Amino acid sequence: MRTRRLDREEEATLVEHLDELRARLMAAIAAVAVGTAVAFAFHGRILDLLARPLPPEHRHVVAFGVAEPFSVSVTVSLWAGLLLALPVLLWQTWSFLAPALDSGAERRILGLAAFGLVLGAAGLAFGYEILVPRAVHWLVGYDPTHFRLLIRANSYYSFVASVLLGVVCVFELPLVVLALVNLGVLSSAGLRRNRRRGYFVVAAVALALPGPDPVTTLLELLPMWALFEGSIWLAVLAERRAAKLALVGAGA
């Protein structure tokens, strides 16, 4: 099966493209399977890392049902396997699409992809180190007089995964804004003119993201506002760079 990246000048039939797509899908599935198997071999350490934000007396979560420990372990391993396989998934996607792009577009997309990976890693670190521990401690300590808390494994790990995924999506906001500016959908002048409206939209998105308590929502909202403001200035720099390149091209 073909997994070789086509050259930009190379022509291929529809059947050859479909064969290449099938081969790349198989490679991606194999990467996820291997990543999941590796993660499952170390799932105990992964579960310990995810349980670290809990207070020490609550780190042994409760399972209701004989199958829940195994199903939770498999689910967590699958998410970790997807994360481990992400470089392969991105490479297979890029290798399939890149021959259709010119060299300039290829460089811009690679730059945006690298920027997106950095933002995603920053969001994951922020969520794990700052947001999840504070949210979990607030929720666990809420009204102990009337509630005896038993933390269910399935609910807890689903909560952590949804919050971390939400934070990673939040941190990708500058990438989305830059992509829309490059496509001409947005402009830095329009973003600055509608700054207050943008802050309101960001607040509405923060309320819609996973976070059942005020602490989580606030901790999501503050970086979203900072990222939105940073996106405006990134859009300014991107437009200036595009105008400079256009002048150079016109002079040539």
C-alpha cells in the first residue's frame, strides 16, 4: 500500500489517491492502536497523574460495577494513545494534503501547525497544573456538612478529560484568529473596533465550556480574554508582514 508522499508535480489517478488515503488511514489507525497499547501498559501511572489534583484522602476513587475499573482504564488509555499518536496522525494528514499546495502556502500552514502545537501544549499544561487542581479542590470542599463525598472513577476522569480538552481548545483561539485573518474573513482593524463585542463573545464561550463551578469558569475566562487580546496584535503583525511581502513581490 502507498504511504509515500506524492511530489508536487506528480500526477495520480483517482484510484491512486484513494489507495493512498486508505493506506494513510490504516497507518493512522495502527499508530493509535500502538499508542493505546503502550498507554494501557502504563495506565496505572496515568491514572495516578490524573488523580493527583484530588486531595490525598480522595485519590482512591470509587467504581460502581465490576466492569468499571477495566472500562475506565481502557478509555483513559485510548485518550492517552490518541495523544501519543498525534504526531503520526498530523504527519499522515499533512503528507496527503501537501502535494496540492504551493511552497508558500506549505510554509505558512507548517508555521501555523507548529504554533498550534505550542498553544495546545501550553493549554494542556495550564489546565493540568492550574485549572483542574483549583476546580477539583473547590468542588470537593463544597458543603461537607450536608454531603459525604464519594468520587466515582468514570465521572471524575470524564470531568478531567473534558476540562483539559476545553482548555486546549481555548488556547487555540489565536490560531483560529490568524487563520481567519489570512483568509480575509477578519481584519485587525475590525477586531479592534469590535473589541468589547469580542470580549462578550469570549465570555459566552467560557460559560459554555466544561466547568460546573465559578472557579473553573473564571480560570477559563481570564486566559481567554488574554488570548483574544493577544490575537488582535498577532493579526496586526500578520497583516504588516503580508503587506511587506506584497511590496517586495510588486518590486520584483
